[in-house]
Amino acid sequence: MALKCGIVGLPNVGKSTLFNALTQAGALAANYPFATKEPNVGMITVPDPRMDVLQEIVKTTKVIPTTVEIVDIAGLIKGASKGEGLGNQFLANIREVDAIVHVVRCFDDGNVVHVDGDVDPVRDKETIDYELIMKDMETLEKRIDKLKKQAKTGKKEDLKMVEQAQGLYAHLESAKPARSYEWSDGTPDDITELQLLTDKPIMYVCNVDEESVMDGNEHTARFKEDVADENAEIILISASIEADIAEFDSEDEKMEFLQDMGLSEPGVNRVIRSAYRLLDLITYFTAGEKEVRAWTVRRGSTAPQAAGVIHTDFEKGFIRAEVIKYDDYQELGSEAAVKDAGKLSIEGKEYIVQDGDVMHFRFNV
């Protein structure tokens, strides 16, 4: 499933360091603006402890987690919407992602330069918001001109589209992102196809110093207050800690380091899970002696659509799905016990897949 999150932020806020920790791909992380010119792309595995339980139940040695694509996009500066710096490239790259991970700097360090001279995450966020909104206004303005020409015929639907687009334009003009605009009948298709930058779902990652990773600091407190009405997830993470964790070869060494820091898991795990939710994805499993595997589908997918993720033939020739709820599998301890308890259900084409379903598909081709 080709869905991806883009990491955005001003230069030198820790984007590439976070990307490296997420993917361990070794992207360039440097202390000067525009260290990232071309977007780095990597695949990140989604941590899911349910797979360990399923592996123990079916007694297999092969476990294949699901993944999400992550993109480290060039740092943005003021004037990007007018092409300043790498602005045009930044905006083109962000248009291609499905959701945004916005990294803001919430640590003080005189050895790490800030593009605007001092640390102020609220101002930094406003800088990026402004550039994205300006670009969206430019995009929408062109569409409104086109819609007005169509509306000269006097058709009600054309006039309504002009009115809808103008309402959104006024919303953007008041410095508010498209994602917060309330449509009376859902987002019109004509607007959706524009792929407005500020219409993409977003989460914020506050990059803090090691001492602030648990409870935050004055910078994070101000930032949380500023975005309180956005209903967006905010995650505190220390990119320097994550970089250190990524250096360890064994899981035991990582866990020992985490315990010394007072942490239960790497911060990147929380970022990955949040990104997964942001993309509105869920996981279903296949489990057998050969392997336990996690599969990704959009929330609301039907059983045939889920089968199609494995192979298109599974969807075309779908007959039925045998479904076990994860909690039942865990509680009863085997597929045989689940069947004896009457907990295995046979589902047809209309079944909506639920997060954690363990599925086996019957099909013909």
C-alpha cells in the first residue's frame, strides 16, 4: 500500500536525525540549512506486540511486520511559496505525501544554529503554516477562476461549487488550514482533487533535550497551548537519544539504555504508531506454521479488498474469509480451541475488516 508520511520542518530542527532513527537509513544530518536537498525515502516497520503473541501461538520462526513509507523533505524557509530557497521543491514534495509529521525544535543549544537566530517553536510553526496556506490560496484562486467561467451557464451545481471554494478561500485567508474547515456535506470532490497542502492530516513532534523527554519544557508548554484547538497529536522526542539508540546492535543493549533513561520504548515507536493512525490505517494478520504476517488496509476496507492486498487474484476470486478476533486467539491459545469455542466466523464480501483480525481467505481463480 503506497501511502507515505512526510517529515517537514524548518532547517536544523532535527528532521534528518529523526528520519535516520526511524529508518536507520543513514540520511545526511548536518548543522547547516538545506542539508537535505533531495527528499530521503525509507520504509519503517510498524511495531506491534501482537505479532509476538501470534508467533508464540503458531510456533513459527518467521515474522513479517507491516511498513509505512517515510519521506524526509527539504527544510523550508520564509518565502517558500514564492520559490525562495528550495521552496518550490519542498512544496512539490509535500504535495505527494498523504500525511505530515511536522518537527519543531524545542531545545536550546548554542552549538546548533537556528535559521531565525533563536528557539521559538510557535513562530517556526507559523512560518511553515503561512507558506503552505499561501500556496493553497494560490492553487484555490486558479480553481475559483475556472469555476466562475463554468458557472456562467447558471447551473445550480456550478454556482454552489464557486460558493464552496470561496468559503474555503476566506478560511485560508484568516490564516487557518484547510483541514480545519467544516464542510456541510463533506469535502467536495473538486476540492479533494486539488491535494491542498494544509488539508493533509498532521501530527507534531517536539524535538527536546534529553532532560525534557518525559515532561517537556517551557518551549513544549507554549507550543501545546498554541495548537490546543487543532486536535492534533503531539509527541515529545529527543532526536539525540533516538540517534544513540539506533547505534546499538542488540535489542538487549537498547532496552538497557532505555531503562537507564527512564523510558519504556524508543520514541520513534510512538511516532510510527501515530503516523499509522494518521494515515487511517489498520492491521490484520495471517498466521500459520510458515509465518506470521501483518497486512495494512485502510480503515473501512472490506474482506475482498483486504484479500487483494495479498494478491489481486485473492480479491477477484474471493469466496469467503475465516476470521478470528485477536483477543480470542490470545485467550484461547490455538486455532483449534477457537473453533471449538465457536469463535471463528465465516464472513462474506460485505464484511468490514477490524484492526487485529486474524484472517484466512478462500478464493478461486
